Amino acid sequence: MQWYLHRMDINAAQNRRLGLFHSTVLNMIDMVGIGPFITMPIVIGLMGGMYIWAWVAGAVLSFVDAMIWSELGAAYPLAGGSYNFLKVAYGEKGPGKMMSFLYVWQTIIQAPLVAASAAIGFAQYFIYLVPMEVWQQKMVSGSVIILVTILLYRKIESIGKIGVMLWLGVVATLSWIIFGGIAHGNFMQPIFEFKNTFSINTIASFLFGQACVKTIYSYLGYYNVCHLGGEIKNPGKNIPRSMFISIFAIAILYLAMNISVTSVIPWQEIKAWQDAGTNNFVISTFIERLYGHTAAKAATVMVLWVALASLFAVMLGYSRVPFAAAQDGAFFKIFARLHPTKNFPHVSLLVLAAFAFVFSLLFRMGDVISGILAMRIMVQFIGQGVGLMMLRKRKGTDNLPFKMPLYPLPVILAILMWLFVFYATGLAIILSFAVVLVSGLIVYLVKAKINNEWPFETKLN
């Protein structure tokens, strides 16, 4: 197999309908979501006046890791993203079978967790508009999953248009927050205070604490374009570009949003709310102080729009992963089915949506965020980094559409940083990951034994 595969996903080359703009849009709405609005006060509560460092660190890790995704995504622009990367990197007839299977196995769990986090966050902010009991919040989060599934049940061309519409809502929401702080007149005050709050102990606690987990969670999604690789025009250029543009733009927006909010509501006040376990509606309170209660309700609706947009992008991208594996015969055949008229993997979408619906009813936001990271890190993020080094050694770099600068430094840094984050998720979450991993290994080994696949394959004389 050559570095740059010319096989087109979903059966035909003409299905590459998404250009750089649409790819970047889908990445950005996946990245923003409800995450920064929920995690911003949590990070301030944990980091105090050094909260800006947390968001900078999240951006740095994303940029470094995007080097790996860009090199692999440009070389293998196929539906399924990491499934294909791991399979080729570790050997299609060897350990790659197991690694790619484990990735799909954990995707069936972690992708619905991502969707559930957006739905749970949606319900939490919805309380600002309509006070509800816990069971009513669960009904709202479940209903959001159903709504997004209905929106995704259509052709890819229509999805690109819907994505742009949702992205406009994301940009409008963040712009209002940022320019509201600028118009208030104290936008630079948090920056002046920032230099006086530096603490080595706080930096150390960030690396090994929950602030690290929360900010990185808010950046996840920069690689969403890789899951749609088979539907991207000129993937050798557009896949890397869309990722780097997305990360840079979102980092600027996150930093500006944090500075804007703390220029109106001092970080000390937000930290006090977090310590007391009150007022998680910081954005709504921010707008209320500037423009009144009616405007705050409107801002809350826009935050809910952002959550809906992110959920849309997440379900779109991950629904292609089990589909790609099933097409290769490496996962249950039913996931390979395309809709008879709309030509999209509807079985995969519906299964992930069903799990997301259940998770949105069962779990809390904090557990979901940590679980999302723990499920991804070892097999997907670190696995891809090691796999890329193996590919370079085995195949060389002459035909790579994208080559990361300063190789292998970005790969080594990414692996070390992901190990820090994995440790920070906590023992209970790490044990949950171990359960998923071991169960996946057992299922794979049983399947491999039955099908005479690696490591049980026997050579014919």
C-alpha cells in the first residue's frame, strides 16, 4: 500500500463534497460546543488568577498533536480517521488489526460520551431559562440527542449547509461575549493582573490536576475533519489546513472570551462561586450585568445553539468510524449499511445516538469529561504517535502530502503530554478505561480465533 491512498470512501470519488471552508467550520463547531462555557468557571476555580495559562496549554497540546493528525490524515484521507491510521501503522495483517478494532470498540463508548457531554451541558444551561428538577434536565438532554439525530438524517451536501448555519451561531455568540467586554472598557485589566498572579505551585497542580483535563476537553474536535476524510476535497492540503486554522481561531476566541468575562466579573468572584458550588451560569450573569436580564436570556439561547452545533458535528464525524471498520470486515457487518436513498451510514449513526441518549440520562458532566479523555488517550492519541514513527521508519517520507516540522520532537512531546493528562483523569476513570480495554481485547481475541486472524492465523503450506 502506498502512502497516499487513492481509494475513495462511500464508494465514489464524487462524494468528496466538503472544501476547506466547510471542513474548518465543522471542526470549529465541534471544538467549541458547550465546553468552554461550562469549564471556564471550573478552571478559574481551580487555577485562580492563572486561568489564562490553562487555555494556552490546551492550545499548545492541540497544535502539537495536530501535527500527528495532519500527517496521517493527509496521507490516508478515508472515512474513519484513526481506525485507518492505526490499521496501516501497525500492519494491516498483524497488530494493526487489533489496534484498529480496539479503537472502534472504544469509539462505541467514548463517542456517545462526547455527545452526552454536549447534551448534559445544554440541559444545565437551559435551567437559566426554565428552572427544572433533575429528571426534567435528563429529559431535555435526551431530547437534544434525538433532535440532532434527525438533523443528521440526510445527504452530506445538506449537512454542509446546516453546519455553516450552526457555525454562524457559534461565531455570533462568542463575538457578543468578546465585544461586550471590550465595550465595557476594562478589557485589558485581567491581563495587567495576570502577571502578578504567577505561581510555580499552581502550574504544577495544573499539569496533574483537573484544570488540565477541563481545558483540553474544550479543545477536542480539531481532528474531526479526519473522520470525514473520504468526503474532503483536496485532502492532502485541506485536512492539515483546516485543523491548524481551527485551533488557532478557537484559541484566540477562548482567550478573548475569558479575558472579556473577567473584565466584567472579577476572577476572584467567579472562584468564590465555584468554591461555594453556586452560579454555573457565568456567561448569562456576564451579559445580565452588561445589558440586563432579557439580554441574558437571549445570550443563554445562543449558548444553547452552540451546544447544539457541537453535538451536530460530533455525531456526524464519529458515525463514520464504525462504518469504515465494518466496510473492511473488521467490525459488525450491519454498521456498513448505507441509507438506500441518502447515501450515509445510517445504522452507525443510530447506534451511536442510542448510546448517547442512554449516557445523557445516566451520567454527570464531570464524569463524562474525564471519561472522554481517558477512553481516547492510550489507544488513539498515544497509539497514533507511536504508529506514525513506525510508518516513517518503514515507508519513508518521500511521498507524504504533509510533513511535520522538527520531527520527531512533536511526536515525543505529544506522547508525554497525553500521559500527563491520562494520569490527571483520576484512578476511577483510569480503571473504567481498563475495563473497556480488557473487554475489547477479549472480544477481539475471540473474533480472531474464530476467523483465523492475527495472532492466531496459520500459514498454509
